[in-house]
Amino acid sequence: MIGQGTWYIDDAHRPTAIAALRCGLDLGMTHIDTAEMYGDAEIVVGEAIAGRRDEVFLVSKVVPSNASRAGTVVACERSLTRLRTDRLDGYLLHWRGSHPLEETFAAFEHLREQGKILSWGVSNFDVPDLEEAWKAGGQDRIACNQVLYNLEQRAIEHSVLPWCEAHGVATVAYSPFGHRNFPDAGSPGGRVLAEIAANHQATARQVALQFLVRQQSLFAIPKASTPLHATENAGAGLLRLTDDELRRIDSVFPRGPMPERLPML
Ligand SMILES: NC(=O)c1ccc[n+]([C@@H]2O[C@H](COP(=O)([O-])OP(=O)(O)OC[C@H]3O[C@@H](n4cnc5c(N)ncnc54)[C@H](OP(=O)(O)O)[C@@H]3O)[C@@H](O)[C@H]2O)c1
């Protein structure tokens, strides 16, 4: 499933960012990801979804420094105000910080009971963090783990993705185009993407996105600042790659050895 990311948005780019998000919604990219950390992004998302709240699966995140029992509740209420909504569909701990997970999760449960969030999860959690989170109140509660995942960064496939699949936790791929480092068209990988894209009257980015969401437990949230980019990204959802094409992509973008630490942006 393909959704939409958001990021720091300055005033000059606000109108096209709003148009991009609305266009994405029109084309079925209803999962919108934001965070209190991304400057004015929550305000921009609030404008983009005005009058369309029920169409959206809206996700925001609390920064770890705010994620105490009381701080999480305050941060969530601040996000709701900025997003001009009464509820979030998902609320995530942005990455592991120093507040005990029990405290953050108790706040998440409190917010859930109040109907201010409908589900909650984590982001940038490696397997030891997930194991701890499971024991700290996360069992059967953690809806997703949002992690860095793109063709050049496949570290999650070693153990995070299998763990999430075994525990019924969705994996949400952030920076699915590698942030600003999408494979160059002239590189060996770029050439393979282009060849596969040509077989489907698609684009290299659409092929890359479809590879990342090839399993049901995988979601991706590319960020697009223009309706043109949003339209291209939404088109990836219609693409079906053959087993042979998946193998070719796998061989030119190998997952590499398991890193000591889960990479983050
Ligand atoms: N949990 C976390 O710690 C974390 C960290 C980073 C990001 N995220 C989330 O993940 C989202 C996506 O990650 P990201 O913004 O780092 O990187 P990304 O989605 O991998 O890449 C964004 C870049 O790709 C370009 N792009 C998008 N669609 C395109 C298209 N069809 N054709 C050409 N270029 C295109 C964008 O350009 P334009 O802007 O010009 O369209 C932008 O430069 C973020 O918005 C955020 O919601 C989460």
C-alpha cells in the first residue's frame, strides 16, 4: 500500500505541497504521514485534508524528548490542534529516547481510550527495541514500525521485517526513494529499473516503489511536493512485478550484510 509522507515545508512551497497531498488523496494514497518534528508540516496537512478528514488515515509522531507520560498527551493534543482534527488514526514514537517505554505506551493507551488516537506504534525500532516494547505494554497493540527502507537500504529485511511479520506489526517504509538519492539512471541498478519500467509502460520510481510494497505487510510513504510527482507515485500501486523482475531488482540492489545498528535517516 502506498501513502504520502510530508517533511519541512516552507511558505513558498505550501500551495503545491497542499495540491500534491490532495491529488494523492484523489488517487487513493490515503495514508498521510507527518510528525510534530517536521516544522509546519502538520499545519500544511491540516489545510490539505480540510473537509476530507474521513478519507484519510492520518499518522503523526511524538519526538522522544516529549514522550513522557504527561508530555505525550500534551504533544498529541498540540498535533491535533495543528492538524485541525479530533483524532489521529496512528500515533508513533518517532525513535527510541530516554523516557521509559511503559510511560509513553501508558499515554498512548490513555489517548486511545479517549478516542484521540485510534492506534499507535513505533518508528526506527530494531528487534531488541521491539522485544522490549512488546513486554512494556506493546503486545498486540503496536500497529506499525516505521523504518528506513529503500533499494539501497534493505537492512530491515534481515530481522526487523521478519519480526514484524511474525508479530502482526505492519512495516512502513520511510524515505522509499532514498530521500534525495534515488539511483541514477546511468547506474547498473538504474538501468535495470528503466528496463523493467519499459516493460510496464511505467517509470523507474514506480518500479522501485512497487518492489518495496511487494508483500502485504509493507507500506511506503514517499514524499512528493507536486501533483505530478504524487500522480506518478500513486501509479506504482497498479504495477505488478513478475518474480523474475523481483529477482533482477534483488540482484542489482543486494540487501548487504546485517548492520550492527538499524540505519536511520
Ligand atoms: N520516521 C522517521 O524517522 C522518518 C524519517 C524520514 C522520513 N520519514 C517520512 O517518510 C517520508 C518520505 O521520506 P523522505 O521525504 O525522506 O524521502 P523520499 O520519499 O524517499 O524522497 C523524497 C524525494 O523524492 C522526490 N520525489 C518524490 N516523488 C517523485 C517523483 N515521482 N519523481 C521525482 N522525484 C520524486 C521528492 O521531490 P519533490 O519533493 O520535489 O516531489 C523528494 O526530493 C517523509 O516525508 C516522512 O513522512 C520518516
